[in-house]
Amino acid sequence: MRDRLTARRLRLAGVAIVALAALVVSASAMGGGTRSTACGTVVLNENAWAGSTSNVYVVKYVLEKNLGCKVKVTNITEGQPNFQAMADGKIDVVLEDWQNLASFPQYTKNGSVVKVGGNGIVGVIGWYIPRYLLKQYPQFKTWKGLKGKESVFKSPELGSQGMFLGGDPSYVQKDRMLIKGLGLDFKHVVAGAEPAQVARWSQLYKQKKPVIFYWYDPQYLNAQYDLVRVQLPKRFKGCLDDEKKGGDPKKFACEYPSYVLDKLVSGKFAKSGSPALAVIKRFKWTSADQNAVANLIAGKKMKPDKAAEIWVKGHQAKVNAWLGK
């Protein structure tokens, strides 16, 4: 009797094990099995600046190594081309949008592009000087301290008049109008595209000479050069930012706006159930983080995947937070 009872128990146990195995197989088929099956392919878009490359390859590394995702990188131009590509299913994720989406509300209204928070960085544009110059002229911390001292920035081609080095002409700027609106005696000089501008101010920097120029952050060169942003007048209602559109110089006499850098996903990806979506939503880092990785890539010519690996291994606590650990 005891032997028959034992045999029956063993048969029941066997049935339970088979049922459990079937349940596991079923869960795997529904996305609970291997990591690669659960995640699938994620398309990240890389824009044409080193900070964007840093975002993309750090997130790529984390998704591939921790979730087993297959990550594809595209290189579609920022702004409306990005948004249309998301609507067309060619891009899943944009990790850094400088509030361009606000100009194309149709994509949010139809649900083809969805904001999923900021990436932790606030983009800033302004007037910059080397820190060594601030030590010599502490008053240069604000624009008021520049008044009457413009000749400190004189250059051979301008005689005693101070030089303000403008940015790449393709960028939206207002420095000519801002100089007039503040009543400063600067001559606005354009060296050319950004590489030419960088060559001009970095040469003066290396010679420890005075220089003031249009610049921004995040930017990988900020990890190489110790620069300080000059405080301009606070923004006021109606202040202007694009001098190409014209206007009263006094209406330009305010600092540039700051930009919360948004993360965007396609409407399709937002509904996909991909575990990568949660990581994208939690992804946040600082301007210093981005600049450090961008400097490895653009400054030291390291391959993006390797630069990402180095940063991730040195910042595991931050990465764990993205992973929800």
C-alpha cells in the first residue's frame, strides 16, 4: 500500500514539474525569457555633435550589456527630420532635443512623438572668458564689470577697441544687438565656422591672453578648457534672441534662454512594452558627465563604444539607477 502511495505521489510530482516547465516556456514566448527576446531592437538617433554621440553610445552600451537589446544607431538631422523619421518608424529614441519639438506641435498632437522627461542637462548659451582672466579681473564676473574695460580685449587688427569673438554664423545669435543694447565698446568679429572660432579663442587661451566669446554648454571642449560664463542681465518679458529678425537693441539686452534637453520616443516605441523604455525614462546625467565622454570621443579620438564602456564602469551607481536597481 505504501509503495503504491509513494508511486502515485511521484507521478503527481512529475505532472507538476511538467506543468511548471510548460509555464516557463510560455512565459519565455511572451517576452519573459532571454533578454534579447524581451528587448528586441531599439533605434537610437545620433545627431551631429559630440554630446549627442555620448548620450547614444552610453545608453547603447547599457541596453546591450544589461538588457540584451540589439541597438541600431541612425544619423538623421535634428529637428523636423528627426520627428518625421519617428513618425515613419525609422527612429525609436532621441536622447537630446533642444526644445525643437515645441516648433512642430503636430507630432505631439497626433501622438507620433512623445516626451519622456529631460536627460538631466540644461543647455546654456552665453559669453565666456577663461578663468585665469577672472582671477586678474574679478569684476568680469558680470557684464557691468566689462564696461570701461573693453580695451583689455584689444586685438592687433582693431587697435585699442575690444574684440568680441562671435560664434558660427549658422547659429542663432544676438551678440551684435546685445553689445549695442548694453552700451559696450566691443567690435563683433566672426572667425568663421565653429572650428575656426575655436582655433582663434583657444590660441589666445594657450597664450594666457584676454578673450571673450560666444560659447555654450554642454560642449566637450569645456572638459579641456577652464571657462567661466559672464553674467548677463536676466531675461525679461519680450526679450529677443535672434538678431537676424531685427528689433530694438535694448530688447536684446538679456541673457540667452536656457534649454532643458528633452528625451523623446516615438509613439510606437512608447506603446511597445520594451524594457528599454524604462531605462530611457530613467536616463539622466550631468553636463560634466556628457562632456567627459564627449572629450574622450572628440578630443582624444576614442571609439564611442570604448568611451562609453569606460564611463559606465566608472559610474556604476548612476547606471544602476537607470536600471531601476
